Amino acid sequence: MDDRIQRTARAIGFFVIICVSAVCGAQSSPITSTKPPHEAAWATIVDHDVPLEQRRKALAALEDDAGDLGPADLYVLGSIYHSGRHSGGLLDQVDDTKASLYFGNAATRGSIPAMAKMAELKLASHDYREAMNWAEIYAHYVLSGSSPKDAARGYVAELVKRISAHFGNNVDEVMRDVDGYVAAHDAQIRSGALQDMMFRAAQVHLDNVYLATPGQTLPPLSCIADFLVVLRPDGTVDRALPIDIAPEQSMLESMGHALTKAHAAKTTDAAPRYAMMTMVLDNGHYRPR
């Protein structure tokens, strides 16, 4: 796998742009009906100020309807169980079994970030073959639908590099698995991914989402993170509620702080506005060839 990754020399400093993940190139796929994300429900579930019993009841209500949920909701369900205590004490501990169940279903329904989370989950549990399978599936969709400057390209290169340190370079069987998965699910994935992208594109647009890195440093690892942003009518951020981050949580606080500096268009509607943010932070160390 090393011959597929290029180590790059890059000037360090200034700003690291936090990019919202999306998948492109799906326009020719058939569109299936999926439901938009339940943002108001998630606002209750991940808000640390809401009583814990109320949050858990809201989570249970969503899980009861899991069979009818779209990729975005299934992805967040997986992220909740993957994060454990990161989500404000909602859970006593991580639940990799449930996380894997929801991420796997989210992926086949069109959530591209769920593929990355599956790779991270399997890597952390030392299932290196499955980790590489999911990393390559994620790479298949990211590299076919992103521009060379997208942060997800650097993240996926580093993800594959981290897994290959344990798995080695023999990827022939992995690529057969990947080809089989893509052949079986590609139409559904691209259709669901287009729907997911349309839902996200219809969200409140946030400007000024930048993460300043202190001095001449960059994050030790590229990462993927999820937040629910609650906006005031004047367009400023009321709260940036953390949901999950992988592979490790050192950047969670900084990314949340960066989101509180963002802003959106003003509105005369006093009702809360939400933006479900799945972000990739690229430290610039690796690029796919």
C-alpha cells in the first residue's frame, strides 16, 4: 500500500480549513426515497443541558424507527455509540456492536462518512482486514467524487497508511472484497449519497469555519468529526454540540471552538436552526497518488 501514498513536503502554519464532507458524481444514479435528518431530535439527544433521561428517551425513539431512517440519521446513531462518553455522558461506554450495525447500514444507504467510521472502528478493534476493506471502500467513493484539494483525500491516504502499518501491503483479497461490495451496493449508495448531499446542501450555510493552528504545528493525525451546530436568529452560533471524532479526541475541543466562530445569514424566524456538520480535518502529511 505504501506505493499508493505519497509523502508530501508542505509549509506548516496559517489555517487548516475544516471541510464538510460530501460526495459528488452521483447525478446519474436513480434516486430512492430517504427521509431527511431528524435535526430537532438530535438537538435534544446531544445537548448536554437537557436532562439525561429525556435525552435517552429521544435516542430510544429514533432507534425504534431505525429501519426507516435515512443515511444521515443512521450515521449519527452509529457515531453516538462509537463516541460513548464524548457525547456529554449520554452513554456509559462505547458500544462497538451497535456502532458497527448503524455505520454498516448507513454506508449501504449512502453515507460516505460511515465508511470511514467503520474503518476507524475496525482498526481500533484490531480487525485489520475489515479496516482495510472499509478504508478502500471509502477511498473508492472519496477519490471518485472529490477534487485534489479536498481534505477527505488527505484523510483517506493517512487512514490507509495507519491500517497498512498493521495489515501489510498484500491488498489483492481486499480489492476483491471492495469490488464485490461496490458491485452489490453502488446504485443504492450513489442514490442515497446524492440525497444525503442534497439534504446537507439545504442546511443553513456557515461561513468563517476555520481552525487556527498554534505556532508552527499541525494536528498529529487527520480526523473526521461530527457536531450539531445550533444557530441564533442573527446568524451567530449558540452552541456547537460535539457528537464524535475519530481516530482520537485531541482536536475535538479546538474544532468545536472553531465552529462557535462561524456565522450564517440572519433570519426573522425565532425558531432554532440546526446544521449537522460532518467535517474532515487534514493535517497535510499524506496525499493519494
